Amino acid sequence: MTATVTNVSCGAVIDQPTGRRDSSACRCWDGGVQRLWPTPGSELSEIDDSTLAATYAYPADLDGPYVRVNFVSSLDGAVSVDGRSGGLGSEADKRVFGLLRRLTDVILVGAGTVRAENYRGARRPTEGRSTPPPIAVVTGSANLDPESPLFTDTAVPPIILTLESAPAQQRDRLAAAGGDVVVLERLDPRGVLGELDRRGLHRVLCEGGPGLHGDLVAADAVDELCLTLAPLLVGGEAGRIAHGAPGTPTRAMSLASALHADDTLLLRYRRTR
């Protein structure tokens, strides 16, 4: 009887007892596959705060909005546990989450995420400034609670990006609660980013939700994706990090950095120009 043995290091098949080697099984590695971790023959070292900040720094001298999207996902693609992303977080993810907020000019988020996550204002100042970045909320209906922490627990007014079709009384309530209510002609990525550009808010951090992310992908407006992969399998009916209309063209991204901590992967991809 002839047996075959697979070489687990490259997948080659060796015919026994003749010992002939079928090297065609190794061809899958000819495309430049590299091992990021564990690195053979070297010690892995932790990076300090300054190195981490340099890793996630925005491009210098921006003359328009640069959109960075930040999400956490389980290994099987779930964007939440029991409806909230907090169940996927880790200390490493929280560290990067806080850093990204300190590096940005504005935090862009959809109203559904604001309600689901009970958003409040950012706590720490943007680097180089004395105030935290404002939260800019995209909401066609202005359906936000003026007594929520978004308005009552913040150092800077939230920017409410909405439409003329939103009830005037509700818009007035949000403005009375301290919101900077902006009525746009169009509530799509072009209109939203145009308003942020008008304000000089070029370093944009989008924290979701999946619908807003999907709109940005469809508009080819995502410059960078920071994706934390939590070492969890969630199952269930949780959504993915982006959704939208079918037929959206694919957008090529290039790996910019890959970090890991306690089995969590922190990946960063940039748009391929």
C-alpha cells in the first residue's frame, strides 16, 4: 500500500515508500506570504505610548477630510455582543480607542450607534488643543434625546448633522440642549464631509455604525480602517461592520500596521491609491 505524508511546513506531499516529492503543493506560498507573528529568532517587545501615537498618526498637512474608521469585531465577524460593542473590547482595544480620539479633530457617528452605546462627549483633549474633539452625529430625523449624556455630559457641544425634513420642534429641542444643529441639503458622505471640511475638521474618526460605514464605503470615502479582532466567537445574529445597498464596488486597502496584545489583533489598513 502506498501512503502519503503531508509536510506541514509548506504543504508538500511526499509519496512513500518512493520518497518522491510533489512540490506543486508548495506553490501557494510563491506569492510572498510572510509571517508577522510569532517572529522566529527574535524577542517581541512592547511599544510605548509615543511609538503607538506615531503608528496611528494622521498624515501631515491635510487639506481636506481624511476619514479613519474604527471598529472592533469578533473572529466570526460579529460587531456586537447583545447589541453593544463593549462586549468585544479589551484593554489593548480601549488603549487604541482612546488614542484615536486624542488624535482626531472630530468623531463622526451615526445616531443609531449614539443611542445604542449611550454616547457622551469625549473626555480628553485633542493633542495640541485644549478641548476634546466634538461628536458629530448623522441623523436624518434628529431623533436624539436632549437629556442624554451626549448633551449633558460633554465639554464641547455635539454637532448634529440633519435635514430640513427633520421635525423643526425636535431640531429646536436639540439646539436648546446645547447641540450645534446643522441642516444640510444632503445627508450623504459628500454633504457630511463637506460640512466638516468647512469647519476645518480634517482629521475625521468615524466610530460607526455599520450603516454610516457602508455609506462611506459606497462613496469611496474611507481612507483608513482600524480593525480590532477580538479573540471571540459570537455566533447569533450580530451584524457586520458595514452594510448598505448591494452592488457597491470593492475598495482595495493595504496593510499599514499590525499589533497584537493578549490574543487580540489590532490591524490598520489604508486606501490603496
